[in-house]
Amino acid sequence: MKNNKTMNTPVIETKPPRKKFDKAFKQRAVELWLTSGKAATEVAAELGFHAQRLSAWRKRFAPPTPGERIFIIRLRESAESLHFLAGNSAAMGTPEPPLRA
């Protein structure tokens, strides 16, 4: 007969609960990383999480780079000019093209 102790042991090991970080912590972590000059892996290890999280947080919380700022400005200008053209075509009696989803 098998040992009762091994029969009552769960087969699947449970994972430790995920750490949850508030928005302020994430912002400070990204700021620390960007201002420290250290690698993401080093900063993340010091703070106790994986570097991939730090990179994801950067996309959400870091200010845009100069190249991204230029892109955003041009995108806004294009949207404004399209909006202007759409407004003028409606004023001239020209139907607006249908919007795609």
C-alpha cells in the first residue's frame, strides 16, 4: 500500500501571489531607471521585479522622447487639417466620406 502522506500531497504546486504595485511606485521606478544610467535589469533587480515590467511601465509613464514628440505634433497637425477639410466639404455641400471602423 502507498504511503498516505504522499497521496495527500497536491500534484500541482501553487504559485506565489503576484506583487501589485501602485501607480506612484511605477512612476518612481521608471524615473529612477531613466535618471540613474543603470540597465533596466539592474534597477528591476534592486526593486524586486523583472525588467520586462519596467519596460512596460516606461511605455505608460515616461515622457515622450524628442522623436515621439515630433511624431505626435505631426499627427495632431494632420488630424486638424483633415478635420478642417471635412468641415469645408460639409459647408460646400459635398458629402463627407464614411468613417471606417
